[in-house]
Amino acid sequence: MRAVILLCSVAACHPHPDEPAVGTQLSVNNTLAANTTVYVAFGSDSKITADDWSFCEGSGLVCSFELAGHEVKPLPNPEGKYLNGTFSFGAPVGCGSTKAEVNLNNPDWFDVMDVSLVDGYSNDIEIVSTPEGGEAVVLGPPKGQDGNETVFGLFPYGCDTCVARENPPCGITKGTDGCKKGSQNDPDVPCQFQGATKGGGKATVEIVLK
């Protein structure tokens, strides 16, 4: 069997930097006056990792970067690669932190995202998802640690199944008080939002520190 060598020009092999990005694009927005640190934990299956963002200090599946007051920072993904990431502000992703969880450009599924207080509450975050040519959908922000039973797109404090604390992390006690009503698969107010286009589409998603 003969080897086949494919030749191409620089422009063909490497898309022009001015070409528009494809897939759902993500940014972070600090609406506060004070600077903050953004912490990122990537899922093990994410095709975007710390190594793809030179500004994000770390390696592999964990990194962090500074975000100035009133700064909006696009997180580059011009090829629309699959991004599975969890974001927090001011403290690492983990116990005690409000989290923004995004799963974008999954070739086998739709964009899925939520604001999570499952591990705890530290600050107010909302996620704004805007489909191409459509209206923005806002997830969160929380009303504080408690009182989030009717907040769209948000897992209330410790509520690991949306409607109950079945196996809550971080020493949070079990129970249903403060969780959404209904069942895990059919809560009265959804804890997650799912986009309409399989594989991502051309939406924009912004994680906002309020």
C-alpha cells in the first residue's frame, strides 16, 4: 500500500485568523469594580484544556486567571471544540464555591449549562445563553445561599438531584428543604438549560459575576 501525502497551502491548512469562529463561544464577565480570579476545572473528556489558553495559569484540567473589574474576556475556541468546564470566582472550584457548569459543542449532544450551589455558596453568578438570531436565556443568579427554589437554571444549596439532597457533598446534610419541587427528571423549575442545536450551533454563552 502506498502512502498518500496531502499537501496544502498555509491558508488551507491553517484557517485565516480573521475568519469567524464556529460553534458556541464562551466569555466571562466581571460586573464588579474589584479584580477577581477565575478558576477553571475541565472535565476529563473536554477537548479544550488549560494548555489551550496561554493566559490561564496551570496545566491539564485545572487553571486560573485574573479578571479585572468590569472586564469581559472571551475564552478562545475558534474551531468550536468540545468544552466541558466548571468555573468559579474568587476561590477554587470546590466546597464553598458557587459554580458555573458549561458543556458546550458536544458533537453528540446539545449545549447544557447551569449555576450550581451544590458544593456551597460564595457569590452571585448568572449564565446568559443567546442563540444566533434568538433571545437571551438567563440562568440564575442565586438570591443568596437559600431561597432559590424558583430560580431558573440553578441547583439550590446542596441539592445534588435538583429536588433533594440525596448525597450532598461538603458536609451538607440530607433533605429536601430549599430544593426544587417535583421529580429529578421533571422539576417544577429546571435546574439546567439545554440549547436547541445538537453540537452547539452559533450561540454565545457568558458567565457573569454579579
